[in-house]
Amino acid sequence: MTAEYSSILVFSKREAHLLKDLFLKGSILMLAAGISGALLFGAHKLTQPLIEANQLKIDQAAAKKVGGQTRQVTVKGYAGDIKLLVGIDPSGNVTGVQVLAMQETPGLGTEAKKESFLNQFIKRSLKDKFRTKEDIVAITGATITSQAVSDGVRKALQEALPTLNITGNVKIQ
């Protein structure tokens, strides 16, 4: 090695102390991050069964509320997915609708969870259009969410059609 390259590897005491300090602080930070990650993983593993059990209870209560044969569907809303549970009677009529999950705008899209909005789907079938401003009253300021819920109810009816006791041809709007 020449003299000019070997001088790069030589550190003053101050520089050596700074490097040692930097390595020590980095090691402590890495250890803290590892411990935090392990604690989060443990908390997730401990709480996951409880969360799933609670969600099952919520889903079962929603199924009782909507009645009939139930179909769970997911549709795209304004701010994300909307998960619906739709009850359908043997004739292909909606018996009830419940919103299981959504991330819509608070005060606007979340109004779709209210019975005053959801009850308009009861007794509807695939003979209906399911279009806002035509046969569905949209929530003011949340037309996309309103149409998404309408699309979800229609989707549930279409999925249930093969299992229903409907005679003759169903004219789908």
C-alpha cells in the first residue's frame, strides 16, 4: 500500500470515539426495534383469536337481523371496500341488509349503515334496477357509496339466484 491510501484507515482518537459511539447507539436502536417487533408479534398472536371470535359474534348477530338465506359480498365504495351481509327469502326478495365493514367518509358515506337507508332494499328483487336516483334514494353527498351498496345488494341476489325457489324466468334489470 502506498502512504496516501494507508492514511485513510487511520483515525484520530476523537474519530474512533465517535465511530464507537455511533456503533453503540445503532446497536441499541436495533435491539429496541427487535424487542418492539417481538412484542407486537406476541400481542397480535394473543389478541387475534379474540378478535376473530368477536367478529364471528357480530356476523352471527347480523345474520339473525337480516334473516333468510344470507350472502356476504364486498364492493368498492368511495373510500375503500364495503362488506355487506344481505338476507334473501326463497322467492328472491331481500329480507334485510347489514353493513359489516366500511371505511367511508364519516358523516357522509357512513350514513349507509343507518336503517333509514338500508330498509329501502327490503322486499326488492332482481326485477328492480338498483340505481340511485331511479329506484334507490341516495344519501346526499354520498352517491358513490349509495350506489356501491345498491350494487352489493344486487350482487348478493345474483349469487343467490341458483339456490332460490323461483319458477319461470327472472327478468334481470
